[in-house]
Amino acid sequence: MTRSLNWGTVRPVRRLIIRNNKTIRKRIYDHIREQLLYGEIPPNHHLIEAKIAREIGTSRTPVREALHSLELEGLIESVPRVGYVVKPVSEEEVEEICAIRIVIEALALRWAMQKAYGRLVEELRENTSLQEEKISRGDFIGFIELDAQFHEIITRHSGSKRLLELAQTLRQHMWRYRIRSMYTTDNALEAMEGHKGILEAIEKNDLEEVNKALVYHLERSREAIVRYTFRHTPPVTE
């Protein structure tokens, strides 16, 4: 029997209030970007410069600059005679990101085990323990954040700033997809078991087993995202 996670923890849509003119463009960019990644602005939604500027209480220029930056990042696209539109979710993008993550995180794991083995194990143990608590409480958003932190711990201890930046960017893009796939406690438990498998392999200090556990976890994550986002398989609930 499967119990649905608590969707009441999902954050409400927020308005942005800016008081410091020096950070207007950056704050508008960060605000819209976060809403896109959390799914607060849905795919195919039309972003209107004048409307955004009016709601925030600023001119259209910093809004236009922020939207251009989001276009360069690939989160929105410019459509002739329409303006900016939120890019639809894409199965091809999921496949691409997951394949790249396997390569990047395998390298991060190897370097982290070489450079900071003790701290790596300690922090991952604490993280997985907190994951269990969040799942037991049905705290959906809390678990998703810890899921992201688990992988960030690995890349942070790799000692490579560039590797960390690359991994963070990829995971942030996966938020739009990841949230859609975590409908039930069973899905969250499966993800957590994947993390535990990686941790157990690290504790054995067996790099080959670590890589196998990582690939298995990310492949299962990809399958769940595709199943719930593009195959429209409904969750089983009580």
C-alpha cells in the first residue's frame, strides 16, 4: 500500500519586492529562475515584460535583461511575435542530463573518496538519516532538498569548483522534472535506497561498486521521471 506525500509543503507563489536598485536585474533573474525550477511558472507560460515589471514595481529594462539571461540558460525561449515562453519539459533533455550526470558524478565520487573520505562518509550518513525522517513525516519538499544535498556533498568534497558548478547547474535543471516524479512515499523510498547503496559502496571503499551503485541510482531516477512526466502513469495511493 502506498501513501501519498504531503503536497501541503509545496511553497506558494511569491511576489518579489526590490528595495535596492543596484541588484534589480540579478534579483529579478533569481526570482523568475527559482519559480521556473520549482514549477511555480508552468511550461508554455507566456512571460510578459510589462506585466512582470508592473507586478514588481520596476521598469521593463531589467526585466528584459533577466529574461534574456534565462533564455541563454535554456529555461525560456523567444518566440517571434509572441515574446518569451517557458520551455516545455522534454524527455530528450532528461536523457541528456542524466547521461552527463553519470559522468560528472562518477568523477566527483572518485576525487571525493581520494581527498576527503572521512568527511564524505560522515556527511552522507547524516544526510540519509535526515532523508528517512522527512519521508516518515511526508515532507515532500524537505526530502527533495536533501536528495539534492546528497549529491552536492559528493561534488563539494571532490575539491573541484568547476565540477561543483557543473553538477549544481544540471541538478537545478532537473528540479522541474524531479518534482513531477516524486508522487508517492514508494518513489521517495526508492530514491533514498539508491543513496544508501552509494553510501554502502563508499564505506567499502570499492570504487567499482561505487560506480555501479551511482549508475543504478541515476538510471532508476531517470526511469521514474520519464514514467511520471511523459508516460502519465498515475500514482497509487490509499
